Amino acid sequence: ILKEGHILASHDYNHRDNNKEDEDLFKKELLQSLKDIKSIEKEAGVHQKGIYFRFPFGYYGKNPHYHHLNVIKDLSHEIYGENCINVAFWDIDTKDWGPTMSSEEIAQNVKAHMEGGWAPTVISENNKWKKIRIKIKNPPQGGVILLHDTKKETFHGTKLILEMAKEKNWEIVPLNGVKEFSYENKNC
């Protein structure tokens, strides 16, 4: 991954709801995740400037005893001497993780968030997943797209998204190519 020029980031050590972890456990597991990434970088002979982190499920800040962002900032200062852990949220959830989402629906979801229109999504109703369509009236027309690497539908949907992006001249850049996520003036 690193040798091909991709970014290797942290998505927590075990993909649990971080709100249900105490501060010590959250910090310990984040530190282990960062150490593992640094070890992989060393083995690959590639140094990434800074680290990106995404909360599992986007769940954070709901633990009444501490705030996750303070732990991330403190840990970053301990390791790097400055704030070098960027929290990456998404703007477009493709719902590819949904049990009934097809490759075409995943791609349609991105298209609707880029241009407006109908987007397929899934909701939980009576402990069962139900597919519905929502109308995107004011599309963000860009942002971070959430995709997972656990289903073949996402793999094929990603191919469709890339083909659509090429056809429509949508620019695709890595996180470190976006000003808000860059580390340009930091010594990470």
C-alpha cells in the first residue's frame, strides 16, 4: 500500500465504539495502532508525514468522562511534539456497508451527493435493515467519500465511481492533497 503511494491510516485498533472505552484504553489502543503503522512504514522504507485517524462508525465525543479529541491531541504531542494526528471524517457515506447495497447503488449514492438527485440508503427498522431512497437537494459536490474494503460490491462500485469521475472530470485527490488535511508546515 505504502510503496504504491497510498496513505496508511488508523481506524482504531479493534473497530469498537470508542465512546464505550475508558480514556486509558482508548489512548492505549490508539498508541498501539500508531506504533503498528510506524513499524509498517519502517519495513516498507516509506515515511508518512503525520497520521490520519477515523473513528469507527464516526462515534466520538459522547463519553462523559473525557473527550477523544483531547486524548488525540495529547498523544500526538507526546509522540511528535506537535499536533500530527489529523482526524478524518467523511462527507459522503456511500452506505456500502449496508447488507443489501449493490455496486450500482454505491456509485449512485456518490453521484447524488455530487450532483443532487436520489440516493439509496439503508436504515434499521425493527432490528432489520431496510433500503430507502433519499433526495439530495443541496449536494456537497465533493468531500471525503467513505468506502470499505470488506465487500465485492464496494470493489465494483469503486470502479464505477472512478469511471464516473473520469467522465465528469471530478478531481480525486488523497487526503494529504487537501489543504485542511495537509501537514505542510509541521515537523511530524
